[in-house]
Amino acid sequence: MNIKIGNMVSHPGATQWGVGKVVEMATFKATIQFSDGIIRKIASSHYTILEPGDAASFVPIPDAVPVVKVRAVRKKKVKAVPIEADL
């Protein structure tokens, strides 16, 4: 398969990854963003394994993920009670 930036591909040995979009090309590897949310680098020697993917099945990662702020709960202060010593 001829791999180019923007192509949709799938890996038949890892169907759980879903469809991936080629986002970067280098001399010996392609960077592919898969629908499972993980970006993987595939060596050029493995391009023959990749198959064309269905563009409608690709689920892109959102650009911004909302941040949920968590407020700390203060601990209640406990008064110290003096201990009487036995003499």
C-alpha cells in the first residue's frame, strides 16, 4: 500500500486500534493516529501489512479535553487532650 499523509489505514493484526489517519511521514516510518486515541509509529518495512481504512469509521482525538477541577477538602482540627501521667 502506498502511504501518504492524510490516508486512512487499518492494521489487520490489530483491529482493536480502529482506523488510523497518517499524520506524519519520515524516511523509514509513518506516524498514525488511531481511533483508540493512541498515536503509533509504523516502520516502513510494515507498510505492506496496512490496509485502506474507511474514513467514516475514523474517530479523531479532540483538540481540547475539558479539565475537571477537584477541590481539596479540609481536615477538621482535633483538639489535643492532655494525658495524665500515673506517678
